[in-house]
Amino acid sequence: MSLSVVIVGGLHAEARRATVARLLADVPGSVVLHHDLATAAAGTVVRTISDATGLLSAGEAPLVNDCACCALREDLVPELRRLADAGLTQLAVVELWDSVEPKAMAEVVAASGLTVTGVITAVDPALLLPYLGNGDDLAERGLAAAATDQRTVADTFARQLEYAPVLAVLDSPEADDEDRELLAQLHPTARQVPVQGGRSGEVTDVFRPTAGPESRPSDAPAPAPEDARSSPLARAALAGFDVEAAAAAQHPACALLPAEADAHGVSTLVWHRRRPFHPERLFAALEDLTCAAARSRGRFWLADKPDVLLHWDAAGGALCVESAGPWLASLPDAAWDMVPPVRRAAAALDWHAEHGDCCQHLVFTSPGLDRDGLEQLLESCLLTDTEYAAGRTAWKRLPPAFDAFLEV
């Protein structure tokens, strides 16, 4: 029997546990692996393996380089291989600890030769806006995965949400139409699967110790995966997952960004222009732009760095700006063969006769979004007609206001 691996993550712990419990109930012969990083301060990470009846085994993995996430990486694959070699488990559910992001774990598992059949982020819609608006450092909340972890609650949650092609959505009585619309606009391509809360969300807390998977009789194998696809969540977990495509969908140069939308008090503004930003005017507007929406992201073009594709990533009132490499238009033709096809395809769709793929493509999503005010502010940051006509040589002499951001 081949082992399928599904990764379930998310900062919304109740939704995550309800999702895992549902999978264990729906897929016979499934187990869940969980690494609790809350014990990292004591020098170890606690690993548990459970099934629908209870706890099967528990152990500890030592920290690696004072990093709990590193310990998880080092310990996870050997445990999955052990389950695969035993041949008694058809689905291994990897329940990530709160702040662990699914992208890194999916890539680690896939690189080991194991089959990732699904990545799911569990979400409570009622908590969506509070988490996206939370600019606290993970360390302040006891959620840091390493001593050097400088992520915030908001940006971590945003990446967890946007990476997964499947969202397990908790049936939360506190959620309203605005919450559900915000979720739909933030990740419009995701498949949403409803998950009931209540007792199912508490299964992981009431596991009873039982014999381990090695004690199951070898002549009584679990049902084949095809027999377990009766529920939407199980089908989503076993549907298949492309690690490379998922990474490309998040890369600033070819990301699948949300489209224009406006419903239930929630709006998404897609702002696309062919003229570069004036570095000083954009820098002066950063605070207002960052706080204008619950979530904003995309790629942008600075006049003083015309060959550099810059990544915009904002949540929780905090903005991250970083270089994502060169625009394709700045590369010699010979270098294009080394660029992934998906990147070339994205550039071709956005190609301009004069500037190639250089452009502004920013997306802002939020309840109560001031679309007109936001557009006016963004437009004011572009080069004026006179500045634009001066050409690239003059652009590069403009004050480098973003050097501190980019550590130039």
C-alpha cells in the first residue's frame, strides 16, 4: 500500500483540529503526526502519532540549531518513511503546529520522494479579520518557531491561507457574510470545504492510548484510498498536489493574485499601471498604503531601480518589500532559457512593447476599502509626465529611498 501524505496547517487551532478529526474519521487506516513546538524552550519537540481511536505513540525530537522547525524537518520524513515501510497506513495527516507554514513542509516531504496528495489550511471565518489585522510578533504570542523568528501573526496567517489550494472552513456561528466574502476574495481559486466544529474538533484532546500501528494484523489491511473518498474533505486530501505549481502561484513574478471584486461590504482593488513609481513619493505614502487594506500584495516598479522586480507584501499594518530578481525585460535573450516556463508565460501575458513585463500590479483587499482614495494616492506616487519623459538614465539618479528596505 502506498502512503499518501496530506498537510493540514493554520493558526486557527480549533478549525485545524476539527479538520484533522474529520479526516481520521472519514479515511480508514489514516493516522495523524503532530510535532508540538510549544516545548521548544525546554530543548525538545514532542511528536505524537494518533489515529481515530487514540494515541499510538509519542516521542521527542531534539532541537536542531536551536530551531524547532528544523527539528520538525529532521524528524518528520523518517517517521513518514517508517509508516510507509510498514505498509499499514494509507493516509498520513501531518498536522502542523500553529505558526508552521505549509509551503516549507510540503517541499520537504515531496523532496524526500513521498507523495503529497493535498495541502489544507483550516480557517475559522470569524477569526479571519482579527488575525489579518494582528501585527504582533509571533514571539510575543509564544508562537515563534525559532529564537530568530521575526514573523508576525498577520503575515504568517496570510501565507498559510494563500498557499493551500484547499481551505477547510469551520462552520462558525460567529461568522457573517462579510467574513465569508473576505475569505472568498482573499483566495478566490481555493476549494472551500465546510467542517463542523464541536466534538469533532476535540478528538485530538481525548485520545486514549492504544497499541501502535505495528500491532495491527498484517492480514487486515486498511481499505484502499478509492474506498475512502466518500466525503468532500477526504476527496480534497487525496486529490493530488503539485509542489512546483504551488510555489509558482506564490512567486511575485507570476503569482495568482485576486481579481476585482465588490460584495457584502468587502472590496478587492486591482491596480495595474505601466509607469514606474517615484521612490521618494512612494516611500512617503507607505504608511497610508499599508494601512489602507487588511491585505495587499503584488509586484511593483521603482524608477531608480528600473531593472528590479520588487515584491509588495502587507498585512497587519506591516509591509515587507524585497527584491524578487530582475524583470525579464532586463535579461539578455540567452538568459531566458534558464527562466521557468511559468515565469515566461506570465511575462508574455503582461508584455508591453516598450517596457516588457515591467509594471505595477498591486492588489488590495479589505472590508470598507476606500477605492477612490487608494487609487488617487497610488497615482500620485507615479512619475509625472515630465519625469517619465526624462528616461531611464535620469530615473536612476532619483533619490534611493528604498535602500534601507532592500539593505542595499
